[in-house]
Amino acid sequence: MTALAYTVAFDGIDAKLVEVQCAVTPGLPGFAIVGLPDKAVSEARERVKAAMSHLAIALPSKKITVNLSPANMPKEGSHFDVPIALALLAALDILPQDDVAATVALGELSLNGNLLPVVGALPAAMAAVEDNRTLLCPEVCGPEAAWVDAARVIAPPTLAAAIRHFTGQGILDPALPGDVTTDAGVRDMAEVKGQERAKRALEIAAAGRHHTLMVGAPGSGKSMLSKRIPGILPPMSPVEALETSMIHSLAGVLEEGGISRTRPFQEPHHTASTAAIIGGGRTAKPGQISLAHNGVLFLDEFPEFPRTVLETLRQPIETGEVIVARANAHVKYPCRFMLVAAANPCRCGHMADAAQACARVPICGEEYLGRISGPMMDRFDLRIEVPPVAYTDLDLPEDGETSAAIAARVAAARKVQAGRYADIPGVRVNAEAEGRVLDEVVTLDDESRTLLGKVADRFGLSARGYHRILRVARTIADLAAEAEVRRPHVAEAVSYRLAQAREV
């Protein structure tokens, strides 16, 4: 007898299925689970037996073998409990075998037969739809799984309720999707005094999803500015929200079955390991860069991160996906995020202030920022200085532009980009345009080409740097609602990448 079970083998956003086969044959009494199970899966035997006993279902004094197929795929986690129980009940003719075979099931069983939540209900629903089957999951997971429109989701609270549903004694209504949530704690950009240039740079970054590096003395407002970026980003589209929620579901951080359209904002500490940032561990779980998919990854104290972590970021930044390879798993996760990094100019942080700077200035600054490799630095589209705010400015009233006003311009620019790249696979914003696509959307006039040529010759721009300036210039033009990229747009883009270029 079979019951399809979801397993956390994940490639992009495609879930995998494992077929649970149960056979009750004459022989010495025993309950064996085969097919590369880990300890949690092997212990399902005891949980299933206890749940059956609680329901007064007597297992036969025969040999019971549960096979998890394909046998060469490692199985781990407690979500196999429910499919094993269903396959066993079907083998005992307690449940209709055809109905069980048409069901994708997942969930942990408590000893009294309650269905406990597990991670991955949302991608499991996707897998069930692709296989044209019904999904059965714990009641707590139902609102999460029901977000897949075409899915038929049944979410019983207990194994007894599942049995009554299959036998027609108590048909369960399909689960309903959870709430669409928004983050009420988003902070307003109007609260930031001064820093107009930094605000402008972050507006450009948000409009085109450009990676940004902020350098400034301690207390100048780098973290404060970064934490207000979610307030100027447009809400995620339904497709983006589903993509992001599937990753959060696998990581077990999707709250109460609700899907949020607020873009994620991840800010790992600089002591985080490579596996925590990139993804990995024994079960190859998604890391911070994947949890920030379609949102913002903020790395404060950027040079303090281990060199190996920073260098590992280089490829995901370019490709928008990361492959986590482990001995028992080879997993690909999407990770299209906007990287915002903040750094002090030197270890003491006061390189520009002679009264507070240490005796090793300027060597300490070169050594400190030198921890960021050239290839990594080259991947930042915008590099801005965040100077200290004068204490006299702190007493000024809050008359700065609100996040809502900035967000309106960002949304308008994103809408233009959505129309521009509607027919181009894999490109949604200007930061993703490259090659022939970039040549088509950015056509420079003679003045712009001359300016960019001077900058390239004087400062030795790499090909990557040259193209990133073009993308930023395209975003600046979009914010100005202009169809063509002109010299002022290129000049502003250059100024954010090379501070010395103002002299050109």
C-alpha cells in the first residue's frame, strides 16, 4: 500500500516526493522501516504504534515492513510519521487504499494521535498539485499549504479525524489560506535627520535593487538608514511572496500560516558562519541569503565578517541562486537579494577626525577596508560616505521626506522596469540586466559616452564596474521618468561609485 510523502529534498522551488509502501506478511512479529531512514524516521515506528494503541487499533502479530522509496534517497525528519500511519492503515484495510494512494501526506504524530506541525507544508502543496493529488497535513500547517491555489488541502487535527475523513464518517472541509500580513513595525525615513545624499542613494538602490556599501564613522546613522529600507520598497507581488514563503516554510520561520508581502530584511551578526549565511548544515537548510530572497540582506560591520564568508557571497550575488552541496544533499536555493553593507572607515572609526583618530591613520583605514577584496568591492553598485550628523541638526523638527513619498517613486520606477522586462526571462529589475538586454535599455548619447570614457580611462574601471554604472544610470533615469539615459544620470551614477570622479 502506498502513501506519498513530502521530503525536504529541494531544487529551486520544486519539492520531491517519497513513496511509502507498507506490507503486512506472515512471519515473526516486528515493525521495520527501511530505505535509508535517520534516527527520527526510525523512531516513527514507536510513535505510530503508540498512536494506534491510543485509538484502540491492534496491530497484527505479523511482520510489518515499511519501505521508503526511492531507497537511495536519504530520509530524515519527523514528517514521515503520518504517511507511514496512513499506509499501514490502508494495508490493514481500515482505510480505502485508492484514497490513500491519491494523497500526499506529511506530519509528526504525538503518542496520543495528535498531528504536530512540521516544516515544508507550502512546497509540499506545490508537489501535490504537480502530482495531481490531495495534500494531508497537520491542522496548524493547513493555512500555509492552502496558499497554493490549485491545491486540495485537508488538515485534520488528529489521526482519528483523518481516519473519519477517509472512511466518510466525518468529511473535513478544505483548509483556508492564512492571512496576508504586513509589517506594522516598518520605520519611517522622515525620522532620519540630515543624510540627504545617503537617502537619495538608498532610493536609487531600492528602485533598481542595486547592492550598496555605506562607509561612515560610528553613530553616523548607517544602521538606522538601512533598517528603513523595507519602508521604501514596494510590496512583493503574489509570485514573489509565494517564492519567499516557500523558502521560509522550509526553514521553519513562516509564522502561523500567514504570507507576508513585506519584503524580508535579514541582518545576521558578523560572527555568523558560512553555513548560516550561505546555507548548509547536516540537512542543507537555506541560509540568510536565501531567507532574504526578494528582499534585503544587511551586513553591518562588513569587514568584520570572515573572509571566507564574504568571498562565498560573490557567486550568489551574480547568479541569484546558491547551490549547497553536502555529502547527503545537493540543494539549489534562489537568492535574489539586495545587499546593503555598512562599515567604519577604520578599526577605531574616526579616521576623518584628527582629534579622535588613532596614531596609525591612514594605514589603519587601508588595512581595515582592505579586508574587503577587490572582486567583492567591485560588486557594489553604490558606494556612499555617511558623514557624522552635527549635534545642532539633531534638534531640528522632523521635516524630511517620508518613506511613503519615497516608496511611491520607487514603486513607479519598479513598474516601468516590470513592463520593460516583461518578456525577458530571469530579469525583473535593472540590476539584473546584462549583455544584449543592457545594450538595448541603455543607449548613451555622445556627451554621456565621453564622460564615461574619461572615467573608465582615469580610474581603470573593470568591465563589471562599467556595466554596473550603466544599470544605476538606467535606474536614475527611471526615477526621473525619462525614457533615455542622459549625461546627468551617468554623472550621478559615477559619483556613487567613485567619489574621486567628481573631479572629471
